[in-house]
Amino acid sequence: MLIAKGQGASPGRATGPLALTPEAALELAAKGTPPIFVRNEMDASDVPAITASAGVIIARGGITADGAVAARALGKPCIVGCSGVAVTKDALKGASLVLPGAPVTIDGTAGTIEI
């Protein structure tokens, strides 16, 4: 089910559990389950978490955002600029409420997020 749409910033599809912090992304990856790493905005300090993740969602920003550039350089699917989506301390809020650890699928070409 489609829950949000943004702009595709790095092509490809990826599925994984939702990780809202760099620490959570690194922990899931260390356990053998690369996550979909989500932030409102990303910066260079998030690169280790992006590297460990299957894909990236950046709620705000465009295709030239730091996280989008890093995702492309690392070959990770990435979506940016998801209007109506916000990352809170406890959930990804958009068309639906998605809790950390819930599986999501992103399409970095189409810019879609599905549960």
C-alpha cells in the first residue's frame, strides 16, 4: 500500500525495517538486516548509517541534499522531499503511521514509499 510519494533521488528498490536514528540503522545492519534509514534532513555525519542501510528516505530537501548525494555515491535507493511526511522521535508520520522496525519498501526511481 502506497503511504507517501516524494522525489526519486537515487534509483533502485529496497525493502527493510524502518530506522529513525543512525544508531538504530547501524544496529539493525550489524544484526544482518539492513534498514531503510529515515531522517527529516541528513548531513555528512549520517554517512555511516547510509552506508549500512538498504535505502534512504529524506523527508525534506531535494536531490542535491547531502544525504541524497551520499546515497547516489553509495548506490543506495533514495527518496527526498516527501511532502506530508515527518519523522518524529517515535514514528514516520505521513499517510499512515509507521513505527520503527516496521518493514517498508522504497522505490528511488518513482519516489514511492509502500508498506
